[in-house]
Amino acid sequence: MSAIRMPRVATVQFKPLRTKGAGRIAFLIVTSVLMLVPMYLLVVSAFKSQQDILAHPFSLSPDQLTTQYLQKAWTNPDFNILKGYAVTALFVVSVNVLSVALAGPVSYVIARRSERRYRMLLLLFVAGTFIPSQVLVIPVVYTLKFLGLMGTIPGFVLFETTLTLPFSIFLYAGYIMTIPASLDEAAAVDGAGQHRIFWSIVFPLMKPAVVTMVILNTFSVWNDFVNPQIILGPGSGLYTVTTGVYAAVSQYSTDYTVVFPTLLLAVAPLLVVFVLLQRHVISGLTAGATKG
């Protein structure tokens, strides 16, 4: 009598679906802690004495906190923080205006043309985002000296604007590709030229991307230390926030009651801007990366 063969049943292996998600959450938590702990120490230490900073760096006792060191940093004779704010704000506004004026039209042309050379041009700008600005300092110094712009505001603004163009063009072009070309065609039928079509129709629709780039460029210019230190130099008498902080705390590098309050005053405007406008940054980056 032949044996009865039972049908082979395929075994199903159940993989834990939550493992991958838990790993991501753990990674985000660790990354957030690594980012927030230095900021926490900076803020808390700005209100402590030297002894409390060294003995209890992480403590947050109201008895240890005082604003006297922050007030001294505000009136530090070695660095006028208000002048540093004004000079840096001038650079930030100038760079953002030039960056939008130059990157916007270029991005529009690249996004609306289907020829291969325009795609190659976009890739060229994308490649520019991988070049560290420090690599360009030496040739830029020679160029600015030749043009007579070394140690001047126009020279520094032009260099900083150049650094913002690759990523600005990449983000703007990606965002413009999400805007229907039929809007351009309708405006062209009404007799509008390319220049008017961009600035009157396309550019207003680019607000999320423009706001994002303005914020990112503001952070970049505000935090830049190497470029203003080299291009402007101490001889120009112009101090940005970062170079001014360096001049103020370099001789007091072991006096934390000078270092931490000065650093907090330097980054405080950026913290306020980021907290208020972080939604625009995220939405602009997401929209600009959805197509292109």
C-alpha cells in the first residue's frame, strides 16, 4: 500500500516590522542628543560662574544662574556686539538679494529647457555644492587683489554670493519644474516676455523655495569665519559676528564667563530665526526635491 503524500506547506517567515522603525527612532534620538547637548551647555554656562561651570556643567539650579556675565559680554570693549550684528546683517541682506537676482533667472532657464546642455549645466552647479569654500580661498584672494577688491565689502559680498549660487540654482530649478509650464505659455500668448513671465508669474510661486534659501544663506553667511577673516582681515576694521567673537574671546580662552556669554550672543539671532521659520525650511526643501 503506497504511502499518502501530504502536500508541502510553504513556511512563512515573519520578520519583525517594527525593528527597522525602532532603529530609525533610536538613531534620531542619539543624533538629537548629540546636537542638543552642546547647545544646552552653551546656554546654561552663559549664566554661570567659572566655578559652577567647572564643578557642575550640566546642572540647572536657579541659585547658580545670573545675568551679570551676559551683561558684561554685551558691553565688552574688545567687541561691539551691536556693530557686529549690523555689519553681518548688511552682508546677509546683500548676499541674499544678489543670490536671488542671479540664481532665479538661471534656474528658470535651466528648468524650462529640455536640451541636454541645460541638464549638464544643472549637473555642473550640483557638482559645485561639493566643493569646500576653503579650497577656493587662495585663487579668490589673488583674483580680488587683481581687481582691487581685497579687504572691501563688495569683494566679500561677491565671494559669499558665489558660494550660495550652486545650491540655490539646484533648489530653484527643482521647484520651478513643479510649476506647470502652461502658465508661461498663457502669459506668452498675452504678449509677456521671458523676463516678465519669470518675475511676475513664476517667481511669486517660488516663495517656499526662496524663503528656504534665504534662511540657509543667512545661516551660512552669519556663521562664516574663515572667509571674512581672510578676505576682510583685521586691517579693514570690519568685524562680522564670528570674527568679532574670535577677537573678543581669544585672549580670554580659559575664562568661560567671557567665552560662553559672547558665543550665546553671537548665535542667539540665528536660534530665534530658526525657531520661527523652521517650517518654511522643511517645506521648501521638500518641495524643491520632489521633481527634477
